[in-house]
Amino acid sequence: MHPTAMQNSSFFFEAYAPAFEVEGATVVEIGSQDVNGSLRSTAPAHFKYIGVDFVAGKGVDVILDDPYTLPFEMASADIVLSSSCFEHSEMFWVLYLEIMRILKPGGLFYLNVPSNGGFHRWPVDCWRFYPDSGKALVTWAKRNGMNPALLESYTSVQVGDLWNDFVAVYVRDEAFVDRYPRRIMEKHKGIYNGVMYATDGFVNYSPMPEDQKKLLAIKQMIDNQIKVV
């Protein structure tokens, strides 16, 4: 678990958990094994938390037999979390529909996926997500008869390592958008290529990821030194 994964999950609960304060919430985390930390620690203590993974381990309450079938009833979860998992799913779009199935109509899906970073198999490493990925999954769900909405998405800046996280927050049914008036990006500004529901364009647009910017800056510095010599 890298630092920004924990940080972004904390930001998510800070912004969206107040909508569940009265009734509480059932939270399902996909990929919950505690490896150098767990998102469970970022959730309100009174929420019911169910950790799901493909192997037994610390933080795992339910072991999956099929990575694309979640053993929960339709419309049974208030919140589904997935952090640093979709890049390892060969068909993450199938899993996305399954997540939508188990969410209540007003339920939320929090997605955190690398937008850059080195090849790391667990057991495979297939994907990276970019600024339009969040809206693409909405398009996919609508083609399958669902009606989710992307509340916000962004790419967070690096904190102590090389990873830039793509973060997206969805509501299962667009009719429930007004239930969630808060946004992570309204308070936390360490982001780029941010998208908010019912707005056009990007917040802090950048055509280049952070690691490429750093490499370019180093190259320009070296070029300038060569010119001076």
C-alpha cells in the first residue's frame, strides 16, 4: 500500500462518509489484503466493513472463487472500494458491472488505479488509467442498461514515491447525485486533470504526467548546463 493510496481513501471518506452518518454504511473493499497498510483504517469505525480478496490474509473476510463474481446480493452495499486492483484485472470492465450490481441505487464506488508506474505483476499487470477513463466506464455501464454517474475524478500528485493515482468516485444511479454535495477536489488541491459532475473541461489540466514533467525538467537543466559550458 503506497502513501497516496491511503491518503486518497482518507480524502474519500472525509468528503462522502457524512452522507451515511445517520444510517451507517456497509462497505465492501475489493483487494483488501493488508500489505503495508489497509484502507479499512481510513473508514469510519462504525461502518460495517467487508474485505474481499482472492487469497486468505490479514484484512480478508471473504475469499473470491471467481474474480468477476462478487458473493453479495444485488443492491446490498452502500460503498464499494477498489484501490490498486483494477490494473491487475484482465477484464476490469466486467468487474465494474458486478460492482454496480451489488451497490444500492444511491451507493458509491471509489476507484483508485495507477496512472503511471513500473510493471508489477500480482499475478498480472495489465492496465493504467488516464483522465478520460472515468467517463469511459460510465459509457460502458450505460451500454449495459445501467445509469451511474461520475461524481469526480482526478490524478493525484506523487507523495514520496513514483506513483500517480487515478481516482474516480461514482454513484450507482444518477438520480442520487444530489445526495452527495461534497467533492474531494473542493478541499484538496494536490491534483491535476480533475473532472467534476456536470462541468466541462479539466481542473488543473496537464497533457503530461508528473514523472514525464520531472524528466523533461532534468533534460532542460542538463541542456542549459551544456550551453553554458
